[in-house]
Amino acid sequence: MLALAGGNEFNPGNEQQDKVLAEAAGSGPAFVVPTAAARQGPERAVAHAQEWFQQWGLELEELSILKRTDANSKELADRARGGGFFYLVGGDPGLVAQVLHSSRAWNAIVEAWQEGASLAGSSAGAMALCSHTLIRASWPNRFNRRPTEALGLVAKTAVLPHYDTFGHRWVESAQQELPGTTLLGIDERSAAVWQDGTWRAMGPGAITVIKGKSTRRFESGQDVIGLRSPTRMLPSQ
């Protein structure tokens, strides 16, 4: 299972997708990965996630990958390799890809996911799981977004999180910077969930798939059409 969530995670409204994720967890430890929150109080993000998932009997451990040396730690990679659940929290959109890309820990997470672990990311975490993540452009266009290479589990795709609040404002600049790329708008407290060979919208909001001039909106419970299947091999292979 793979879940791309739109933000405002670990709060009421996220129950539908998070319950499914918890129930699909594989054997082995369940991890919260606070990489995106490394500069914003990762301990708070970890505590929030741990408290939230207790309602489904899932006890989360912290996989403390906050910098590049952590991501290439053999000890942390070995821990990750045995995991059955991974949740990448929100925060800095560029930091997750920068820290995890082609690292020992990320390769271990992908291998565990391929063998049945649940994998989810919210906001910045979800952005990093696709081919490109969008970061703030430099002055004078600081309200626009520019792409940088991400972790690549969903090819030719970029997530626009918080789509119902502010993420929709990124569409124009994202289309200019990433022609031919699918833009995936995800409302807060909602998620696009890959399970049993199908993408499905979950949560109180909607999923919006933008390809060129085509825009399609999918409500909770609907299959999401037009989104690529996740890759089944490591992005570095």
C-alpha cells in the first residue's frame, strides 16, 4: 500500500486512510520518519504521529533520519529494512528528497515496501515520493514553485498538497516548469491510496488530477483515473 496525503496529518478527518494504512501494516516495526520536520521540531511531529496511530493499536517508533549522514547509516538502514509501516511527515518540501535520495535508508524502505510494508507521506512527505517535488522559487518569484528531483516512486508526477487551501495556486507555475508531468492536487486530510492495483480517493476532501488542459476531480471512495502506478523497482536502478 502507498498513500499520498494532502497535509494536516494526524488530525481528525484523516481516519479513513490512516485506518486502512494501519490495518495493512506488514510484520515488523512501524516507523514515523520525521525528515521533513528536521528544522521545525521533529520531536513534536513524532509524538503527534505516535498518539494518533495508537487508536488502531499501532505503536510507532521514530526512524530518526534528519540529515544525510543518518540516511546513509548502516544501522538505520538495517532497522528500516525490517519495517512493516513507514509514514513520512510533512514539513520542508525539498529536505526529504535531499536527505533520502539514493541513500541506504531509502533503498531499505523501498525494499520493505516492495515486500508488503505500508508506506505513506503527507504534504512534503507525499511530494517527495513522486518524481518531482516543488520548492519555493527564488526572488522575485518567491510565491511560485520550481521543481527538483524527488524519490521517484510515482513517475512523471508532482503532488500539490493542501490543494483546497493554497496548493491550487501552484498549478500555473508547476505546469510551466514541468510540461508533460501529471499534477496531483490533494486536499487536506485526504489521500490518494494505492491498494490492490488501484488508486482510490479517501478522506473528506478530493483528489484532482491535472494533465495539460484536462482536470479531473475524484471524491472520496472513487477510483482515481489518470495517475501512474507506483514503480516496482528502486529509482536508482
